[in-house]
Amino acid sequence: MFRKKVNCETTNLHEIREFLLSALDNYSVPLSQRDMIVVAVDEVCANRMIHSNSCDPTKEIEVSVSTQDNEKEVVIEIKDDGEAFDIKAYQSPAITDVIKEHRKGGMGLRLVKNIMDAVQVVQVGKHQVCRLVKQL
């Protein structure tokens, strides 16, 4: 298992991306899947930093990368102490509405769900944990 902690400033997203690339290379994740996983994790981390932790540099976010099922699945967990997010209640906006209203943002979670095979958000003690799974 590989782990990385950074404070909740978006300037640290590049550290998470570099960490992910290294960890996924260690697990021999194919290049095409590796890059897509990095996009999904980057989106979740940015959302957690901005919306759940208000980019507070005194708060931290931890990303862990592991495999399961004889390295047939990559599991990424993003853990922080920010505000809870109910992924089951969230409805992604329709793409046509986003285009019509010239909205910026709002499509990130849809992108994450399209890239990853499973997305779960759970509370573990005082921590919020977003668990992303990708079949290899």
C-alpha cells in the first residue's frame, strides 16, 4: 500500500498526481487506465479540498493506493475530516443544462463515475472516506 498526505490547498494537487503516477506504476497499471484514474482522483481531491475543507491549510487529505483480488483491482481511498457528502443523494446535472446555462463545473462526479468501476463515500469515525475502485 502507498500513502500520501497533503494539506487541503489546491496547489498540492500536483503532489497527489505525482504520487498516484508512481504508485500506479508500481502496480503495473496500464498507461491508458493509469491516466484516467489520475483524472478521477484529482477531481475527487479537488472537490474535497474546495467544497468540504474550504482549502484550509490546517486540514489534511490522505490518499492511499492498494490492490485487491490478486492485483486485478486498484483501490484508491481519499480520506479527510471535512464536511460529509451524500453521494447517493447527488444528482449530476444534465449535460444539456450545463451547456445551455454556460455553467462552469458540475460535471466532475459524473466523470469520476464514468472512469471508475465503483465509487463509495463512507464515514469512518470522524473521517470521510471516498473509495474508488478500478478493474484492471
